[in-house]
Amino acid sequence: MTDAQPLVQLEGVRKTFKAPHGEVIAVNGIDLTINRGEIVAFLGPNGAGKTTTIDMILGLTTPTSGRVTVLGRPAREAVAAGRVSAVMQTGGLLRDLTVKETLTAIAALHKAGLRVSEVVEKTQLGGLLNRKVSKCSGGEQQRLKFALSLLSNPDLLILDEPTAGMDVNARRDFWATMREDAESGRTIVFATHYLEEAEHFAQRTVLVNAGRVIADGTTAHIRAVASGREVSATVAQDRVSTAQAAIEGLDPENAVRVNGTRLTVSTKDSDALARLLLNDLGASDLEISAPSLESAFVNLTGGSL
């Protein structure tokens, strides 16, 4: 395939499962294109269909209808050719082997023995090579899984909660490596419960709910789709109740949070609210900000991760 062709493409994809009470629709008509070198966060509340979608990209399950292609071929063919790797949150490691033995065994399967040293350096596993997997912390085991996923030098890397168990420094180093890989042309798709990771590291966020893509774009775009702003200001102690009533009277949909004399309001008309606070209520220290990705997520899905 050429660099101009989509690396992952889903066209009208639906996936249903049979259940005792009838058919369950897990994915309900997803169209999605992911290009080479992108870092894409895949988010959605529990039961949204994101895991099923990722399983179809990995060739672990087939769509009921629609089409999934990876590198221009059926997903299972791309995986069998070693062009796709995945780092899953649980399972996949033999606890009685050392880190070095694990790397060597998997490298032999991919005929990638010459890549072991490079991968060890990239994932900073040099100090752990003689340690048994069972003696590795959760974060260290995640780093080992990441190393294993790189042995075949895949074009597409899919990560499920990739930094679970890692400390702050390890998490920062991990994402620095991810950026380098994306710059070299590798495509990275990750699912995470750490919304700040999607906000800070993903070039693009795909938000799924009820089996459909409901938002797709940069973090700034997702915030814009969610609409609204947060306005906060300080009022005099004896005007807190009056201010709260006036804000809600301006627009019943204004959501007011009170912390002492500090009011924080989620609103669709930040200009009108700012005028009310400053001109009518004598407020000070006014701040207006776009909602966080977490706020946008809750507004769009009506739930949590």
C-alpha cells in the first residue's frame, strides 16, 4: 500500500450478538479511517462498542455487516503477516520465564532476533533482563508487553490501557517513545481511562457511544462539539445566594457550583454571563475557559469511562 492510502478503514461496520433476550447491537454502523503515522485515542463509556471495534481491527472477530481493512487487506491477513501488534491490559505473559527469555522466545517466532537489543533499549528494559516476569511490577510487565509488540516492527500498534501500573516518569517516557514511533510512520491506536493521556498525547480522539462514532477530531474539536464554556468568578460573601439565583435566572440550563465565594458556571453563553457577573453582581477575578476533555466526554455521552 502507499502512504496516501488509509492504514485502517471501517465502512458501515455493524456487529451483533445473540443473547437470550434477543439480538444485541454492539457496533451500529461505524465509518472510520485512520491514516499512517497518526496517534489516535479511542474513547467511550463501558458498553459503547469500542472493544468490539478494536477486536474487529485485530481480526479477532468479524463484522456482521460492513467491511474492515488494515493495510488494504482483511484484518486477519494483516495480523498474520506481522504488520499489526497489540498490547492488552491483562494476560499474555509466562510468569516463570525471565524478561530476556520472554523476548528471545517471541523474537524467534517473528525471526526478529536482531531486533531484541534495539527494542530493549527503546523500552528501557536493560536492567530487568534477568528478572522473572512474576517478579516484575505491573508497570514493568506493561513495558515488557510493549517491547514484545515492537519485535515484528508493525505498521499498526493497538494499545489497551498501555500505561496501567506505570509511575509518572515511566508514563512520560512511554509516550515520548510513542511520539517517536508515530513520526517514523507507525500508526498508534490506544484505549485509555486516563483522559489526560488522550488530551495530551493523542493527535486525534475518536469518541464512541451506543455503537456509533459521535465525535472525531482533535481535542479542541471535541471540546467544540461539546459546546459551552466554564465561567468562574468571586463575589462578596453576602451576595453568593443572590448571584446564584441571578445566574440561574439568566438561563435555567446554567449549572452553578459554589466553593465559598467562588462560583463556577457551565454555560452556553459566556459573554452574557460575564456581563451579569461584572456589571450587575460586582464579581472579580473572572475566568473563562473551554471545557476539559473529561467535561466534553460527559456532556457528549451522558456517562463516564
